[in-house]
Amino acid sequence: MGIVGKLNFIPRYRLLRGQTATNMSNPYTSFEFVSSAKLPTSFGQFVIHGFVDTSNGQEHIALSHGEWAENDVVPIRIHSECLTGDALFSTKCDCGFQLERAMQNIVANGCGILLYLRQEGRGIGLLNKIKAYRLQDEGYDTVEANEHLGFDADLRDYSICKTMLDTLKVKRVELMTNNPKKVDALTDMGIEVVRRQPIDHGITDANKAYLKTKTEKLGHTFNTDHLK
């Protein structure tokens, strides 16, 4: 029997918060599972799972669809929040397009998980992202804009993915991504990335330069023929 997909298969998961020597050396002790509920979407039926980072109060979610056995290879997408792309339909990036395609792929596959992390603007926050957009309007690329504001090119942290996947009983994944750093992050957490599935979707005239910069400066893998 599959272990995830129905609410009665969802475990109540809570990491201990005691400051023992062992816990202090564990980078995952601040992450906690909170609750789950059914979430119907235009793509299909999901279950939404809430998590919190108790060190800063930041809230994150996972969406699961279908069921799987503990050793199955489960399709997943790690998606960092992008208000402009995900909710406001911006074509300046490919985030909203990738979110939509990932959810479609998960439903088409019969099972899978979307890990939705609240780290807007590659970790700099929404208002700083708007400042970076203004710099891009003036000719900076996406990396130069972040660095001009005093930030690293990419400040995202994927540590909570370990707690999310442990909670949902997933050890082996097929990862939908163009970002090799996500593969490395999961591997370092002890999650087996069996396959990487490219997700080249949503390339527009408005974001080709942005995606080319991500390819050349951040190591993302896109079909360069699509960026000409």
C-alpha cells in the first residue's frame, strides 16, 4: 500500500527542539511539520503540508499527489517562491511557467511532490527583488543586480527539504530542475537523486537574457538553442 496521498497516511512529525550537543550539530532541528489538508487545484487533487523554520518563523509548504512506497523513485520539484512569476504572471522569469509545468507533470505521472520554499528573489526578499528589477531595467543582469545591492548571486537554502522529504517518507527522487546545485544539495542531505529531469518551459522574449545569464553565471542547464 502507498504511504502518502490520503490524509490518514500523513504522520504527525515534529523534530525535537532541545539544545543537546547532538541536536546542535544537526542542521535540521529547527524545522517542524505543522499540519496537512486536502487541496483541490485546476491540475488535480493535492494534499498541502505546512512546515515552519522555528529559528526565524518562516513558513514553507509541500504539495503531494498520489501514493508511493518508501523505496519508490518519486518525482519532485523544489520551487522557490516567486510572487511576480507564480501569482502575477510575469514573463520576466520562467518561474510561474515552471511551477505550472511541474504540477502538470506530477499529476500526469500519478504521484509526486512540489516543495515550495519561501525564499523570494533567490533569497533576497520581495522588496529587494524589486530594487534588483529596477537595476535590470538600467542594464544590469540578474547576478550583477543582486551583487550591486550587496547580496550574493544566490542565497537560497534547501535544508528544509530534508525534513519535508523525511516527513513524506521519500528517500529516492527524480528531480525536475535545470539547477545542478539542487541535485548537490539533496545528495548532501542523503537523498538519492536517481534522475534529473530538465524543465525547459516558459522561455519568452522577455526572459531569454535572464535565462542566458543563469546558464552562464549560475550554472543552470538550458537548451541553448532555445535562448538564441
